[in-house]
Amino acid sequence: MPVVRSLLPALVLLSVAVPAFAQSPILAATLQESALPVAPQGAKYLGPGSCAAAACHGGIQARDATKVLQNEYSTWIVQDRHARAYNVLLQPTARRMAQILNIGAPEKSQKCLVCHALAVPDAQIGRPFDLSEGVSCESCHGPSSLWLGPHVEATARHADMVKLGLVDNKDLIVRAEKCLTCHLGAPGMQVDHAMLAAGHPDLTFELDSFSSIEPPHWVERAPDQKQPIADPLFGVRIWSVGQAVQLRESMLRLARDVRGPVWPEYTEMDCYACHHSLTKPEDSWRQAAGYSGRRPGNPPYNMARYVVFRHFAKSVDPSAAAELDRDLSEVYALASDLQPDRARLASAADTAARAASMLEGEVRSAAYDAARTSALMSAIAGDADAISFSGERSAEQATMALDSLYIAETKQSAPQPAVRSAIDGLYKMLENPSAYNAPAFAAQMHRVRDALGSS
């Protein structure tokens, strides 16, 4: 099995963090915009030490006597890169970035700390803890002062803990929103083109693939249930919900950017339309393909968060998917114009965000079976040319999607060596993004399609 992190080595080092819950007015607005619940009045952060007792979450070995493993803290502190997110800010690359951006010491700048540590206002700190502990328990699970005691009681119910400020990460939509506040960006915490120019890696995300490389410190269970979710295709559900939420949040980000002081904001574009290895004109697949829907020389809007998901959307709700397709076509045309009607583009992005949001509930509750998974893999692989020529970021999303779907499928069927080998070949073609070659990637996608057809 290929290692997903090979696609994103710098991202894993510099952008692994998930922000603290409701940690500032800016983030509070972000959570409201993303439909995440806001923590109750008076909820405070107690730091990861509050979870570290051996009888709580600090055990060495996983246990099966309770609904939780009870070694979650130990897994996080030893294995999880989130625990080292703050330390990244002490590295020479981070210091050079901070110097270029003129933000002072990165380990003291809120611009960095908002995603690299549990950096909350003093008024929300209920017990001293150290920023150097990085992205810790409450960064993902919410301020614990109101639910820390009650959640260990025998009568504790998940819904009641959520009312006390626990982030409902069992809800896949909420989980995806929580991750995306840093792994895509939110008001006051976006990785913009200035940060990329200074050296910050671009942000790429896919919920199921990223979950697979996260050291497992949880078992997928329904609320208040001890038995794990038995569905072998649960990873497909995670993938699909993550795709829907990421599309909605990317549209909201685009709307914010186009309403902001700087446009074009080049993080919205296909990076490698500009940042690619140069060739002789006669060897350029980009020039041979042309510039459909945009002026030659204009960087295209990055459609990576849609070109794969659209295939699943069509299978869930064809009518809603057709509406979304029309919305995204307008967004692409406007965003790929360096001087668009900004009000019209912002409105189009808002409309697309609403359309994506309307699909989320259907995606979360859809039936997931082997037939749908197989059909989805075939549809993605069969759309090789359109996906490949949408750019390297779209190719990444297709590769991670096919990998996630294949892994889920083989949990209830025999491995398919030819399919595995063909998907591994896709990963190899993404090792040097600036040398990405769409015709070659499309040819490899056809190999995946053929392997699926012969399996």
C-alpha cells in the first residue's frame, strides 16, 4: 500500500494542526459560518495534562473494557505529529518564513499559533498549559472544563457532552469541518499566496486518506455504543462526506477571498499552471491542450475539490448534482478571469456553497455497498482525461480517492493486485508535482480503469 504522506511531506510537517475550538472572535465567526457549534458560555481549556492519567486516556496499552481505548493521550504524545506542531515553528524554515512575512518570532505569532498550538485567550484558560504541547486534545475535542468530569460518569450520554462543549466528531460533517479550519483555511487562519511565497506548503486535504495516516487513537463507534461500526465500507462514507464538506468550505473561502482586499488570490488557482518545469513549446502538453474557458496565460481556478466528488454527487442526487455542476462552471469561468466582476463571483461562490451544503446530508445518509463503491471507482478512472487535464491537484484528489475506495472495497473482498499496482503507479507520477504530465497521468488512469474492468 502506498504511503499517502509521500504526496505531502512538507504539508505534514508544517500544516498538520487543527485549531483550538472557539479560540478568538475571528475563529468564532469561522465556526458560525461553518455551522460548527459554539462552546457554551464559560467553557475553558484545561490542557492535555487533564487527559493524561493512566486510568483516563494515558494508559500504555489499548483496553477493550470501555467505549474508549484509554491510551489516546499516550498515542498522541508519542506518535502523533500534531503533538509536534509547535516545534515546527522553531525550525530554520519557519524562522525564514516569519522574517519574509515580517511577523516576528513564529512561535509567538498568532498567525502561526492559531494552527500550530492550543493558542487561546487568557480568559478561556482554566488551568495553565504550555503552547509547546502543540495541537492537543482540546484543539479537536473542544474546551473540557464543563464536560471533563461528567463525561466519565456511567450515565454520561454523548449528546449531553456535546451540549457542554464537546465537539461532536462522531458526526462526520462536524469532523470534516473541524479538520478543514486549518487544512483548508478559515477567516484569520488562511494560508495565502504571501505565505506560500515565503515557503509555507500549499494545503491539500482528503478526510479518509488523512485519517488513515493519523495514528489511530479512536475506534469508529456510534454515539454511546461499545461495539465498533461494522460497516466495512465506512471509509467510503468518510471519503464522500469529507469531499462534500471540503467543496462547501472551499466555496466559502473563495467568496471571502474575492471580497477581500487582494484579488486574484493565487492560492485559489491551480498552482502548477505557473509553477511547473519549463519545456520547449513543441514538448508542452499544456500548450497542446489549449486554454479552454479562459484567456491564455490566465491561471485556471483549482477545481480539485470538485472534479472527483461530482461523480459521487451524481449517484446520490442527479438533480442537485446537475445544479451544482452549473454553479461550479460559472465559478470556474469567473475565477479564471483575472479581472472578473467580483460581486458576481462572490455571489456564484456563495450559491455553489449552498448547493454543496444541501448535498451533505444526503451524502452522509446514503447507502454504501460494494456495487456503489465499484461503480464510483470505475467512474473516476473512466474520467481520466478530464481529471488529468484539470491539473496536478485534481490528479492528487483522484489518486487519494481511488486509494481510499480500493482499500475500503478490499475489506470485504479479495485484494486485486493489478488494481493495487495501477494505483501505486498514480502515486509515483505525483512525486514531482512541477513535472506533472497530464497525458501520462491520464494513461495511468486508463490502466486503473482497465484493471478494474478485468477484476
